[in-house]
Amino acid sequence: KPLNLRGFEIYKSLLPPPDQQAILDDIRAVTAQAPMFSPLTAWGKPMSVRMSSAGKYGWYSDRKGYRYEPAHPNGTPWPAIPQSVLDVWHAVSGTTRQPDCCLINHYTEKARMGLHQDKDEQDFDFPVVSISLGDEGLFRIGGLERKGKTESIWLSSGDVCVMGGAARLAYHGIDRIRFGSSGLLKNNGRINLTLRVVD
Ligand code: MD3
Ligand code: FE
């Protein structure tokens, strides 16, 4: 019984702490192979959120724009998506299709993500699934137009969100982090995983 906010299905505390820790350990193994980096915006400024990916594709951005890439900027293929993360996808996504990308976003104290739409994927009929780990993040949800009204909700460690239907193309972003609000990450901060079908 998820909470529904503008078509976003939010499963508060879906993952108990042992599952959160197991996923975090698996993500640490991914980022040991595919180190986090700060993508450049199209304007050449580094994003405040650090990123890496697992799966067939990773999300990437530089002065040429946003896109999915089959390898880390260091030239090595992205590691496989951990089974612990795939288990969450299969529990909530409503599809038997495997996700192509697990984007890993790491927020430190001042990091934020501006209001945007996720439109780099081929088929918007597949949902995006998000897993929040560590410190709380203030998630802003709008509609299909940038200028529309928005609502906000704090996402906490263990929360899982499913963005499908009309919500799949809604504007969204992260306004701020309650740094130090969770004990999960050794150096505080927030990690968000997003699972996507890309092509
Ligand atoms: C709504 N990440 O990676 S997760 C992103 O917390 C992104 O790191 C935020 O927006 C984060 O693109 C928000 C919730 C989320 C993720 C993907 C979506 C909401 C979405 C895709 C479509 C619509
Ligand atoms: Fe997004």
C-alpha cells in the first residue's frame, strides 16, 4: 500500500536496515570498480551530485549533453547491477523486463539536483524505480510543465519510489539534504539508486 503523490508511488520504509546495509555494501563494490565522478552540465559546470552506474548502460553528461554510455569514462564496462538491487526492482516495478541501468547518485551536505525530466530513455512505458539510502532528501514533485505547481516530501533511508504512467515524465528534483540525519553512511550524505529500462 504505497503512498501516492501525483502518481508517484512511495513505499515508506520498504527496506529494513539489514537490507539497506546489504545494498549499500553491494554498491560500494560497484563504485570500487566504477569510481564516482561529477558529470559536467551542458554548460561545462560540474554537477554537485557525484555519480556512477551499474548495468548495460551508465548515465553520462558533458558539454555534448546528456546520454547513456556503455562504459565508465575510464573506459571499462559498468559492473553488473547487484542482485540485491534487482530484487527491489522485481518487487515493485510490475515488469519482468530487466533494468538496463542503475544510476548511483551521491549527495553530500550541499549537493542538490535541480528540477528536471528524465527523457533520455527510449520507452517511457517502463517505470523508473528509486531507492533512497542514508540521509533524508527533500524531494520535489511537479507536473508535466516546468512552471507548474510542485509538492515536496522527505525521502528517508529505505524508502522506494516507483514513477510510472504520467508521473514518469513529471518534473522532479532534490532541494536539500538533512546532512547527518541517518547513521547508514560512514561519512553521512545520501545515496539514491535509480533503476531504468534504457533501450
Ligand atoms: C520521476 N534522482 O537520478 S529519485 C535522477 O533522489 C533523479 O537522486 C533523484 O531524479 C534523486 O534522475 C530523485 C526519484 C525519481 C527518479 C527518477 C524519476 C523520480 C523520477 C524519473 C521520472 C520521474
Ligand atoms: Fe530524475
